[in-house]
Amino acid sequence: MSTTVNQNFENAKKCFEDELEQIISSGILPVDIQTSAADKTITAESLRSEFDHCLNEMFTIAVCGEVKAGKSTLLNSLIFEDEVLPSFVTPETAKLTFIRESKKEINYFTVNWYSKSEWNEMKSSLPEENLKALDERLEYSASKDVTLFNCVGESPIDVDDLGRLAEYTSVPKEGEQNPNVGVYTPFVKNVEIYIKSDKLKNLQIVDTPGLNDPNRINSNETTKWINQAHAIIYVFPVRGLGSSDLEFFKTFMPAKTLNTRILVQNRIDENKDYKHATAGYSDEPAYKAVGLFVTGEVLCPYSAQVNLAQKKKKHNKASVRDEKILRRFPDFISDPNNLAKQVSDRLYKNSGYARIESLSNICCSVYSGKVKKIQESINLLNFKLDQYKRPLEEIRDKLRIVRND
């Protein structure tokens, strides 16, 4: 069975879901327990609520890396095993993107616009050269009848075609064939992509903004989500990390993220000698300067495109392009370090274990509370028994006296 990105927790979750039903069906509730804060009564309803909170709270995975690092293909292979998230030919701009499970029957995305105050804050944080670029983008949008007044401060909108993401997250380039690419991009704060897939249950994936972004709002949001993430996947090409990657680590990923992050060396199909390329990483001064490739670092070589083609072939979904990739790389080990397991371990270590331990303590408290209650009943019965034994012995003593007379 393949490992999902929260497999460890899912295994433990099943055990505790069974335990919950056993406790409720046993009839031992309600029961009084002692906590560090105060005594409280556990009922079937309150116990289900406790379990629901611990078992269904979101795990957050932050995905970072330069534009064109292959993040979309990696997520398609790692999470969905199919081409669910679109990969754009045009480079995506710095937009925070959330990927979550769709509660509807369709895949769709929600566009969140800048508020008026956020728009003013964003503009005030930009250097002059970036303001000039923004003005050019605004002129382009206006030529498509999309203006500040159509978007900024407006309510979020839902779009049920993932193929239109480029209109809201990409920057058009010269020769672009799609006339609508990037027309709304300047006014978008972030987008939320909703995919109908059980594989996203209890998961949210945060694709962080691009690197070297002068936008203060994006910078603050990136810092916030990296600090909140239970696992961080940083994607970089097989050739190594560039200056913008190193700047990102210096700014957003200090040594404290070591227990959370996983470095993914993507596109290993482009260099069969990738193991040799990574062997000296720990001695590179530039990497040392930002605390990279130190003891305890998790490094996963990976080929997202080959891995995705292999998984689609397994599920009889391989396209002509996939078959071509597989012919080029027969028997290629695209995921030698089992990236899904590494992510699963990180999620469990940084959040899942604490949740399971909390549930374990609750279950123990319930049983202990019931044992205490039963013991109190036993003690009361023993007291009553002693009270009844005394007159019984007195009657027997009197009977012996009568007989002796």
C-alpha cells in the first residue's frame, strides 16, 4: 500500500475512532474526571467533540521554491497521483495559494482580492522600480476592462474552472497566446484551490509566494505560514540552490525550521549523477552560511514528472506524453527516499503525536474516572456490609446464649 502524506496519523486515527465507539457503547459515560484546570463531566457528546477536534484539525504543509521549480507537478504526483493542479507555461507571480479539500462535487478556486487598506499598504511597500512594473500591469488590465474599482475591496469570487487560474495568478509574457492571462493578477491577494479528493482530508497545502518579493503583505504572509506549518517542502532543481533560494532561507527559514522542513531535489532525471552532486553540499560555504544541509537535514531526491507518469500508468491514466517519458526512463527510481513517508513523519512528529497523546490521556482519564466511581461504590457497599455484619453477629451471639440456657 502506498504511503499518503499523513499515513502515520491516519493509522493512529483509525485506532482511536474504534476506541471512541467502544467507550460510548460500553455505557460507562457520563463519568467525572479531574483535569489540571478543574473537575469536569465527560459525556458521549463532549467526548465526541474532543475526538473531533483532535482527529480532524488541519495539518498544514507549506510548499516553497522558485518559480518553475516544478511545485505543481510535484504536488500532482505526491498528493493526487494525477494531473489535477495545472502547470503554467507562463510564470506564476507571487500569490499565496491554498489547496484544500472541496466539499462540493466539483473542483474550483476562490479569489480573494486586496482590501482597499491592503492595496494601499502593498503599494507603499514597493520600491520605485516595482511601482513602475505595477503601473504597466495596471495599464494591461485596464486594456481588458479590468480596473482597480472592479476588484479591490470586492467580495471573494468562486471560479469553477481551474484552467482559468492563470488569469488571476500569472504574468503575461511576450507572445502569450491566451489573451486573458494575468488580467486580474495585480488585484489578487491570494487564491484558495478546492479539489474533490479524499487525499486532502485534514490537509491544507500552502504554496508560498515567489522569492525576493518586495510586497510587504506577501512577505508577512509567507513568514506566518512557514511558522505555522507542520511540514515544509522546499523544492529546488537538481543542479542545486541559487542565490534567490539562499536569500529565501536566510529570510524565512532559519535553523529553527530544521525539524519541520524537507528539501526536495527535483528533476533528478536530468542528472543521473545527482548523488555525486549532493555529496558535497554540507561543505559548501554558501549553504553553511544559511544553515543548510546540516546534521539532521532531510533531503529527498525526486523526479516529479517521472513519478507522476509512473503513477498515472499504474492507474491506467497515462497519456501519450507519459508513455514517452516512461520509455525514456524505464525502471527509473523516481522517489528513492519515499517523499510521502518523510512528509508523513514530519506531520506526525510536529503535530499528530501530540494529538494522539491528548486523546490517549482523555481515554485513560475516562476509564480512571469510571474505576474511581466503581471503587467508591465498592467502598460504600463494604461499609454497608460491615454495618450489616455487626447486628448479624449480635443476633448469632444472642442465639448461642439462648441455646446454652
